Amino acid sequence: MLRGPDSPELFSDETLRSFIARFETGLIPGAEWTHASHVAMAGAYLLRMPAADALELVRKGILNLNAQNKVQETILRGYHESITRVWLATCDAFLQESGL
């Protein structure tokens, strides 16, 4: 799926499941938590559940991951509800239009 110097390798169901497990337990280091990682995580949830349910898990997961990585929650850094909702809706629309 994704590969790059700043992105996790998410080529198979197994590596994606491992990535999501590390996300849910807060074990992704900050350097690995890229924009591509955010999109991969959103897509993985949206393929399994409705967007409203995915939002709850995304919110909880990002806040936990930020806490584990000692990311200070400020207006410029950390979790942002509006940005998360926009990206989740964008990913959901893409998946819906793709028939996935």
C-alpha cells in the first residue's frame, strides 16, 4: 500500500493489522506517525465500520498515541477534532466512490 522513508510499510493485511495494533496500543513512535500513516489508519477503520464508529476509535487512538509520545496538545500540535473529521470524511468519500 504505502512505502517511503517516513512511512510504515503497509503492503499486506498482516502488516496493516500490525500497524493498527501498534496504533491502538500507542506504540508508534512519533517519527513513524506521518500523514500517510494517518490516512492508512483512517482507511483501515473505514473499511471495517461506519464513519461515526471510526471517528470514535480514531479520536481515542490519536489522543492515546500522542500521550504515549508525550505530544503536548496545543492549538498548533496534537489532536485536532476538525482536521480529523475532514480527513476521515475525505477518506470515506474516496472509499465510497471507489466502491470499497
